[in-house]
Amino acid sequence: MSVHPNSLKNLEKNMGKGGFMALPPEEREALRHKAAVAGGHAKKERQTAREILAQILQREMTPEEAKKYLGHYPEIATKYGVMLEKVADRVLKDGDVRSMEFIRDTVGDKPTDSIELTANMITDKDRELLNLLTEDEETPAE
């Protein structure tokens, strides 16, 4: 990993000539620990896109907003609820197959591909070869 030249200048300015490496090993370790702790706190405070989107989707919609998108005020008036109802409407009104597949998969009815395995996968020729190999192992070498 390369270090930006300005970072080195800042280290020298703040820590003197030689920067971080000029410090005693105990001080360097203490600073590393302090930086790791600060980085951990910053990471905990950062929200993921998934968390932010979940919050947005749970926001309540006003009756006016819901009517704008659906034409009526639904029972579940969160943004997520309105979006799902809009998808359901596309299936019923337009026969939208992709929307129907989305709904089916979301409620857990997605079909799974299954592969049928037969118990007799070894042929007679394979068995003969296996018998020959095991006979050779059982015969003592001279």
C-alpha cells in the first residue's frame, strides 16, 4: 500500500523529522491502538446502504402521497407497502409476468430446480474394473 506524500509531510510536521518511525516502539503501538479503536467507532456509526434503505421503506406515507401513486389510501401506508401494492396492481391490471414472479418469489413460493439422482450410477463395466483393481491390491508382490 502506498502512502500519499502529503501524509508523510503531515507526520513530519506533527511529529518531527522521521515521523512515526522515529517514535519509540511503545508509543507507536499506543498510537496504532488508538487509531484502530477510532476506526472501529467510525465503522459502527456508518450505516450500510441496506440499513438506510430499510429506514426509507418503513417511512409512513401521507394519504395524499399514497393516493398519488395508487389512487387510494391502502391499509399499509409505508413506502414499502405502497411499492408492493403497486407491483401487485401491475400483475392484476396488466398481467405483468415479471411482477408476478417477483411476488411469488418474495412470499416464498419460488420453485426450486431438482436433479434426480439414480442409485445405479455405476455400470457393470465399472464394477468389473473396480474388482480388477481390488484383486491387484490383494495379491502380494513377489
